[in-house]
Amino acid sequence: SAQPLRRVQWSLPLRPGDDLAAAKARLCERLLADARVLRQPGPRAFVQEWADDRRVLAVQAWAAVADYQAVQDELLEALGPTLEGLRRPADSGQPAGTVLS
């Protein structure tokens, strides 16, 4: 690419009862924790698909061309557990799958 930046995108499924706002915020926070993800333009998350049985979030971030492939490959493995962590509050005593409010 002739451009110095590339947009990275992931599609992540949510359950209908998952807290959409919390998921979007936590995913963007997780991306910003990685130095390879650019702050400007910042990461964003939005609903890509809405169905009765699931939602799909599109999560986007920008990275330097040199970092693009590593960011694409490695951060998916970080974003999945971030979503799972929203479903299993560490100190709530609630079982996995509990909807957060």
C-alpha cells in the first residue's frame, strides 16, 4: 500500500443479552493498550449485524503498514478474551454467561 496507515477490522459475535455499550468500550480500551494501535484515528466499534439470536460488532483500528499483519493476527486473540471477561465478572460470584447491566 502506498499509504502509511492501514485499517484493521475484526467481526466479533455478541449474545443478544450482552451489554453492547460495555463491550464496545472495553474492546476499544483493549486496542488502545497496544502501542501498535494508533490513537488518531482512534479505534471504534459499531454494530455490523443485528439478529434475534446474535449481534455482530465490527471493531476497527488503524496501524502503521509495517505493523498491520501482526496487529490483525495477534489482537484477535486478545479481543476474544476481552469479551469473555465481560461475561464472567471476576468478583461478582455470578456464573459465566451472566448478563451484565
